Amino acid sequence: MFIPTAVILEDTHDDGRTLTNPGTSADGTRSTSDAPVRTRRKRDSLNRTVILDAAKVISERDGLEGLTFQSLGAELGAHPTSMYRHFKDKDELVLALIDSLRDRSYLGALVPTGDWRENLRIAARVVHEHYLRYPQLASQMAARTTRMPREFSNMEYTLKAFFDAGFDNEDALKYQRVFGNYVRALSSIEATSHCLPEQVQREDELAWRIQFERLDPEEYPAITAAGQPPLGIGDASTFDAGLEVLIKGLEALAESAPGAGS
Amino acid sequence: MFIPTAVILEDTHDDGRTLTNPGTSADGTRSTSDAPVRTRRKRDSLNRTVILDAAKVISERDGLEGLTFQSLGAELGAHPTSMYRHFKDKDELVLALIDSLRDRSYLGALVPTGDWRENLRIAARVVHEHYLRYPQLASQMAARTTRMPREFSNMEYTLKAFFDAGFDNEDALKYQRVFGNYVRALSSIEATSHCLPEQVQREDELAWRIQFERLDPEEYPAITAAGQPPLGIGDASTFDAGLEVLIKGLEALAESAPGAGS
DNA sequence: AGTGTTAGTCAACAGAATTGACTATCTATT
DNA sequence: AATAGATAGTCAATTCTGTTGACTAACACT
């Protein structure tokens, strides 16, 4: 058993464990040597905003799996279970974190240009960069709707682009979904693959190459003819290339659309 | 400091927990009333295949979060930690499960037609359906490469389609990645959104609609003009629509390519 | 002062992955 | 066949997680 001898006010343990407060134990007397290890936090000093700020710091530093009630408590100098006064459970906390991050990233990034294609590229870049900035949360961000306070501004921006391209209501909505899903899904996968452990990434990559070298040209003529081992799913250039293909396709569809302008 | 006084942990709960075998406990005597609850499994009766079969059953029945070493033990009538003789850790087990499932789904589904566009649709459908069949595993399937024994046949098939379309080596590889990533990423997100708890899905959907109704037409003219609340990310028709846009774009690019054939 | 509400604390619980020691069983060698 | 060695299955224990219900101190209001 480790007895925390000479517990200094600054915790900074490897494990953000509960630090006992001897001051409040059975005897009212407080021994002179040990300062109160953690004072009870001031009432109302904790709220959703403060907790979410700490959660952001932790998840950026240690990843999403490092975001636990223990680590939050350590970061805030509060008891791990304090958070339950402000969030029903961990799911609610993560959702709120996603929302708060989106608030910051999307602010004022969507400036319209005269070209609807360029506008789509801008909208795509904003979301893509946002996902890559918080790769730990990417899978959650894409699959769950959350409350989307900022999501509407992005939607407005892209929908307008499709109207500019000459699509009618129905098609504009349809292709807005296509576009949005593409951006979210690809960004999510790319980000997720980035935050696998380094070693796993290398092992997977290596395994790929080895298998590749051994392919039978009889059975796989096209692959062996192409000759290069492919890039992994985490490669960003594929995102851009796919975006351009989409835009190309949308151009073709816009030309054959009834109200084709621009 | 908490000294764990009298650590009583008689388990034998309702769940398929470890069933104690009194016959082998400290005293050699075996009380008459209780028969041995679980007999030790025959040596060599456990192996990767048997375990993966059980894992498949469990993950289809209870989802990926229901796949634990405990549940595996219960399903197999073995001790939970037996699995460690065959899999280094849970990660390795899940990876192996993904691989084994892919083996079954991809078998003989890729019959070539004369039209490269149609071939792309076929390849997309195979993967899409596979992901939707095992939604719990979808996120892992897309982000991680695993060992891909069957993945090469899919790649061969699609690469050939791009050669048929008239692309040169470099472009064929590039667009094969684009296509593959699109299919994997979209399928993954769609599947993942499907296996959220029903209630969460409804809540998210409802919150969306409510927010939608309240939008200010001044601030969001395009959205309010379009007039319909959009479909969620889990809608399959968007996958197909996006696929068609991609193919349209690829057609346009193929025409302008140097070796443009049929 | 006194009372009540509530935010922060604490101990405890259940259930997860994982580890190291133990044991039974199969295999190979004498 | 007897014995030794290897190894598959078992078991207890550890550490970490989210979560709950009781407790306690601080503030808000009479």
C-alpha cells in the first residue's frame, strides 16, 4: 500500500486519485504538519462551462479515453463525482463537449464567394479541419446529431451554394445531404484512423505492404499492374480528390437540371 | 485511508458469472449437495475459431458492448480468462472477428459486368450491406486496416473498373481510393448511427425538428425556403445518391482522360 | 438565529480488462 | 508403461471504470 507521505498541495499524481482530506475526519483537530490536501471547492464554483473547459484540455492532451470522471476531478481539484451534479451521465458530458467545441470552430469561417463550387470547398474545409482538430471525438461527432446550434449556419451556407448551382428545392436538399454526409463521414474516418496508437498504425501499414508484395499476378492482374501499394485511409489528399469528383458530378447534374443558371 | 475490511465477494449473480467449482477448493472434501457447477472444458476444445463463432453470436445478439470476456465465457461454458490463451487482448479478438466476418460476406459476390459503372455499384453494395449487417463493428471496420485477406479481391474488382473507364495507372489508383473511402466511410457512419439506442435516435431527431421550426427566415433564408427538415445521417438513400454523383463525376473525368475508351 | 435547498464529498458497488499462480491433461521420451 | 514437460483451462486478485445514495457544508431566505 502506498501511503501518500508528505502530500503536497499540488496533486499531479500519475493517477488522479481521490486525495483524502484529513481535516474533516473524526477528530476536529487538524495536525500541523499536513496541510489540507484538497479543500472542498467553493460552492457554485463548478458549472457546465468550467467542467467542459477542463474536459477540452484533458481530451486534447490525453485523448478521449483519458477523459474520465477521475481525470476531470484531478484537473479541477474536485471530487470525481461532483460532475454528476451538472451532467446526468458521461454521455451527456461528451455530447455537450462536442457542442461547445463546434461553437468555437465554426465561428465566422464561412465567407461566401461568387462561385458555388468554391463555397462548397470552403464549407468542406471548415468541417474537415474541425474533425481533425479533435480526432478523438470525430466518430461521435459524425454519427450523433447533438443539438446543432452552429450546424445550421453551415447548412444554410451549403444549401445556398446548391441553389446558386441551379438545383430546385428537392435536389438542393438531396445533394446537400450527400455533400454533408461525405464531408462528415470522410473526416470522421480519417480522424479516427489518426488517433490509433502509432504502433498499431505502423503494424497495419506494414502488414498491408507485405501482403501486397505477395500477390499473385494471375489472380490480381489489375492490382499488380498498378504497381503501387495504396495509401491508407488516413490520407488527406484522398479527401480533397473525392471532393473534386463530387463537385465534377454536381456540375454535370446542374447542367442537366431544369433551372440551370450560372 | 480506506482499508478494505472484510472483503466479501461471493458473486454467483444472475448474470452468467463465474460459477465456482467447489470440488477443487482448498479442502479436498466435496459437499454432497452441490454438484460441480461447471466442469473444466476439455483440453484443446477451445481455439480461435470456436471463440470467434461465439463472439459473432454475442455481438449480433447484444451488440459490441455486450461482447465481453465474461459473456464469452458464459456462451462457451468456459472461464472468462480462457480466451487469453488464444488472443493477446480484446483488441486482437475484435480485429480477428472483423476479419472472419468479412471472409464470409465477400465470397463470390463480385461478378463482373460489361459496364464499369455497374461494377462500381456492385462493389459498393457488397461493402455497404456488409457494414449494415454488423453495425456494431462498423466504426472499427472502416478505420482499421486489419489484415485484409478478402479486401484485395474487392480492390482488384474496382481497380479493373477504373482501368475499364480509361484511367491511367495513377488516376485509377487515386480514384479507387476515393471510391473505396467513400463506400467505407459512409457505410460506417450510417451503420453506427443505426445502432444508437432507439430513444437517443428519437430524441436527436425530435430536437432537430424543433430547432428547425424555430429558424429565423431572415437569418436562414435558404433553409426555410427549402422547407423540409432533412433526413438524418442514417438514411440509406443518401448513400446511393452520393454514389451516383461520384459516378457522374468519374464519367466526366474519364472523358477528359488521355486514354479515354468506352 | 433558524430553516431548507442544494452543491460538493465520500464510501461503496458492479462490472470491465488483465495478470500471475495453480492445476489438470495431453504428448513425447525413456 | 512410467515419467517428465509443456500447455490449455481455471481461479483469485488487481486496477480501473461509471454510477448511486447517504452525508455535510455553504448559501439564500425568512
